[in-house]
Amino acid sequence: MNVLITGAAGFVARHMIRDFLQRGWTITAVDRNEPPESFKDDNIHYIRADTSKPGSWQDAVAKADAVVNLAGKNIFSRWTEKYKQLVYDSRIQTTTNLVEAMDEGRPGVLCSTSAVGYYGDKGDRLADETAPPGDDFLARLSIDWENTALGAQQKGVRVVLPRFALVMAKDGGALAAMLPSFRFFAGGPMSDGTHWMPWIHMDDLVGAMAFVIENSDISGPVNFTAPNPVRNQAFAKTLGRVLGRPAVLRVPGFVLKMAMGELGKLMLNSQRAVPAQLLEAGFEFQYPELEGALAAALRT
């Protein structure tokens, strides 16, 4: 199987590519940056291109059996209106260009990632894939992002919309950002710690992506979350226990909002997201519980 991946030099993609190669798949990797050293493999064809712009890179899209769309500007920065537009455009334009490059029925499947931010602030309510969207910036972005990807259905392409939770791996993402404060005895809950945090171990995320690619019965939104979300206070306590550190220094909500602006406010959203679609399809999680997932993530 040949899988084309946009955003291929990014944090999640590097793990995904390593796993896919072990499955015997070949990779067409597309990213605007120089290829990592780990990409020196005969089964990786690297294309350096800005996927938010049309170009010759699109010629490879219809030759792929599957496309995984991971491209997008990093959201973990202070949001100005200009930066929010970059976050939005990088995702919508790349997805538009992918769909435009597809031929009838080629590729066989488009996995265009989204996020649990789709749900907005749900409080204590469970959020499976049928839950309605929120109305903040990340929710509106996710709605437009997913709707753009769904345009590929008109060309006979199966479309899967993986909604990512916080990814547990120590070399990037939210966990890597948390580790320094916890290791220096300054970790703890955010605000009152009562908001729900959906999460997923990197190995389960990568395994789930391969699962939905290979399972032709799966389409539409799929929550890429572990089956047991936790409240932020429990997350902080568990991470502290795994690291052998206390986790009692709260980050007041107003401090988070002052430091991160609108993003800081959204980081306090409560999303009790569960992977109903994956469980119904028979996917088996290696790390369904947080403590085991954190211990494994920090060992690797």
C-alpha cells in the first residue's frame, strides 16, 4: 500500500511513518521542511512542498492508495487574529488542494484529521461522534476543515475524519510541553481541574489510523481518544505519580488566559470524548488507562 502523508515532518507523522514502514507500506511524504534524517529509507519518497498552495506535489495524490492529511500550522502559540488566520488557512487550503487533486475513486480513502475541539465545551456530557459541535474558534475551524474533506466523497473517495485528542508521547505535543514544569516540582491542575481531558497514547493513535485505512466499513468522524477520559485534576495527579513528583501547584485560569489569550481559555474546555466508532468496529487499545499510557510514553 502506498500512503501519501501531508505534514509528514511533524510530530505525529514521524511516529506514523515508522509504524507504516514496519507494516510493509510505502510512503509518499509531503512537507514544506527539510526531511528528517530518519526519512532516509528506500520506501519513503519525500516531496518538499507547501501543501497550502497548488503545485506539482498534487500529481502524487491520485497515485496513492490512501491519503493521511496532517498538515496545519501549530495551534500552540499566542493567538492574534493574523495567527488564527494562518491556522485556519493552512488546514483549509491544504485540504482543498488534496481534494482537487483526486481522481474518481483515487485514492481509496482520505483520512483528514480534525480534533476533539470540534465539540467545544461540553461540561460533563459524553461526546461520541454524534455529539453536536461547539461554537468557538477551534470548533468552527473543525467544522469547515471536515466539510472541505468531505468534498472528496463526490469523487467516490471514502472519507474518514479522525478527531484527535491530546497525544501521549514525550517527544512532542501537549505532554512534552507539560513535562518540564512537573519535573521541576511546579506541575499541577489547570484552574479548578474539573474539566475533562480526552487523551490517547501515540501507539494507539497510529494503530487506529492504520485500522481505519484498512477497514473499508469506517467513514465519517472517528474520535481518536482512549476510552477513559479523565478530569484535568486526575491527569495532573497521575502524571505526577508516574514522574515521582508532587502535582499540587495549580495554574489559575486567569494566568492561563493572560499567557495564552483565547487559546488559554479554550484549554479549559471540558470534552469527555469517547471513541464509540473505534470500539464498535473492534479496535483494541493497547493503553486504555492513563497511568499505563503515561508510563509507556515516558519509557520510550
